[in-house]
Amino acid sequence: LDGVSIVDRFGGGMSRVQPGLDSVNEFRIETAGSQAQFSRPATVSLVTKSGTNELHGSFFMTHRNNGGGLRARQRQDGNTAAKLIRNEYGLSAGGPVFLPKFFDGRNRTFWFAAFEGLKQREESFYRQAVPTADMWAGNFDNLLDAQGRKTNVYDPLTTNANGLRQQFTNNQIPVGRISPFYQKMRSVTPLPTNNINPYVGDNFEAVYPNINDAYKFTGRADHRFSDSDSLMGRYTVSDRSSSTSGGRYGAPPLGMADAYGSRRQNSRLYSASLQETHIFTPTLLNEFTAGLQRNTNSQGTLADNKKWANELGLPNPFGALGWPTLYTDYFGWDNDNRHDQNLTGYVLEDNLTWVTGKHTFKMGGKLRYEQNNTRELQQAQGSNGFESAWTALYDAAGDQAVPFTGDGMASMALGLPTYLSNQNNRGYFYFRQ
């Protein structure tokens, strides 16, 4: 873009946020055999617009809404059309800078600016099995599989020397035995939306909002010192943010702002270039470019900025932010890991073009300094499991649990985890080249 690379050096492709369309004056695509000044065999070159002697501007808006009869063909849950509301809008303008006559400003200094915005609202349908209200009350007397076979839960505090335990009366855990952690988990878990047995099928259905916002701004100034000497400066900033409130590794309650099972991504591109062009003779041209590119990207979940392990009463020895991974035999409350990339590149480049007869020679050099800082933290906030062993009946002959005894949710209700871990992996990487 105006001589400055906007390649995302972390992923290898184009930056996650591109310049606005109205800011592009021309483009060139070379699918193979790019010139020596480019670092790759295939190159897309973009040149931004500049102002002219006259003031010109434009404005556009595009609105799309599948409501009011404009219904999408897709049916996510068999009845409801998928929601899609999309607004794109932008404006651009450019012209001369009128300076006092002794500066001879007209026909020498020009400006151009363009802005684009995007707001998109969608919804995604999701199904999952969640615990029932009876389970949250400590009642596990309805644990039936598809063949109607019942699972019973046993009291670990009644274990004798032979490993035998007494069954909870009517598979009901006394209210006084239910842990505070279990009660907090209930407050962040939705109740079923139908009467399907969660051990047989999905009993919760929800439509979660997907939000996408973006804006792009480019400003450019050009000045002609003389017929043989000109200067151009450009600054571009683009920002994109997207989020999904649920349905990714978990089903949080609708409206939960800092939820597990969510997704978010925030990307921003800064790009600036300064170009000086000097014509020594009609056949000898020099172009000097100084530029900067900074690409920041953060992706993770809506729960990334809260110490959820502390809120739930789980171990958090490293003071990590984010939602801890939690699973029982049948149910899960999970999230994606957080990733951050801050990629900065500085470039100085000079190219000399000489035309002589039927031949054109181009020579030059480029200096590029890159700083790529990345971070990825995995499970520092905790990875925890609640399985059936604590509430199962022990089979001494087989050294295993008796079939159809014990349940992970019952173990969680008693506050007895099978597995707790916190990984202090300092995933910080600083690359320089």
C-alpha cells in the first residue's frame, strides 16, 4: 500500500483489516514474477487516491435486512429465518489546499480523506445439554439413559474399609451438603428450554447474537515543490471487532456479557508512508519511501478480562484472567484460549529508474526492521474435572466403579473435583528481524 507492506507477518496473509475501497486509486496484481523490489513472487500493489484541483466528494450507504418479508432461505432451528442486518456506509472527499498567493498554493498542495464503516448483526442457533433444575437442587433421582436404566449416587462420607458406601436417600443430596461452588455454577448456567432428558439428548436451545463492527480511515496529502520534485504523505487506520455471545464450547445464559462459550476478535491496522519523488531528467527518476506498519490482533472470549476462577471459588495461584475449563461426565463449561499479536514493521526504500533507448533499468535497496510480539496463555486460569468416582459404588473384585453408579454433577454438588490444574506457561514470544 503506497510502498509499505500490509502483510500480516503472524499468519502470512493480508492484514485482517484492509484499507477502504474508496481510498484506492489503482491496483495491480502480479500473480508470478514480481519485480526484485518485492519480497514475494506474487504481489498486489495498491495506490491511494490524491486530491485534485477541484473539490470532489462522495457518500454511500448500503442496508441489508432479512426481516419484513426479505427472509433468508436458511432455517436454523426449523422455524426461524437466520437474522442478518448489515449496514455499510462511507464518505470521501479531496481537493486543493488554498494558500496565500506568495506560497503559490493552488495546483501544488492537495488533500484527500476517506472513511468507511460497517455494522453487522447476526444470530446463530445452538443446541446443548444442560443440567436440570432438579439436579441443581441436589435431586439426582431421574438419571436415566436411553434404555431407561437408572444411575444411583452414593455418599463418599459413608465409605467403609472395604470401599462400600451408602446410597443417598432417593438419590437426593441434602441441601446442607451442597457446596457454594455448585451454587455459583448454577447462577451462570441456563436452565433447559425443553423436557428432553439431558443424558439422552440436547435440552437447551438458544439464539446467540453475532456482532461485527469495522471502520477504515485514510488521509493523504500531496505537495509539488516543482515540476521535478513532489512529496506525498499518507496515514491509514482500520479497526475491526467481532464477537459471539455463546455457542462456542459452551451455552451461557442469554445476556451474560462476560460469558464462557463466547468468542471475540479485535484487530487494528496502522499504516503510514512518506514518499518523495524526484525527476532528474525525463529518463531518470528516483523514488524514496519511508513507512510504518503496525498490526495488532487480540482474540479470545468475552470472559478474558475477569478473574472467573476467583469468582467461582476455584484455585487461581497465578491470578489469571479468563474462564477456567470445567467438565463433568456429560456437561461442559469451556472457552477458547487468549492470543495476542502486535506486529510492527519499519521500512526505508529507495528505487532509481533509468530509461535508455529500448531498455529500462531499475535498481534500489530496502531496509525493513520487524518487531513481532506474540502471546498465548493456555489454561493458566485452570482446567478442572468433576467425574463420577466420588459418588460411585466401588467394585472391589474388578477394582472399578459399579456400572450405573456415580455422577459427575453429583460430585460437583458436593464440591469434590477429580482433577484440578493451573498451568503457568508464560507464552510470550518476541521476534526481531
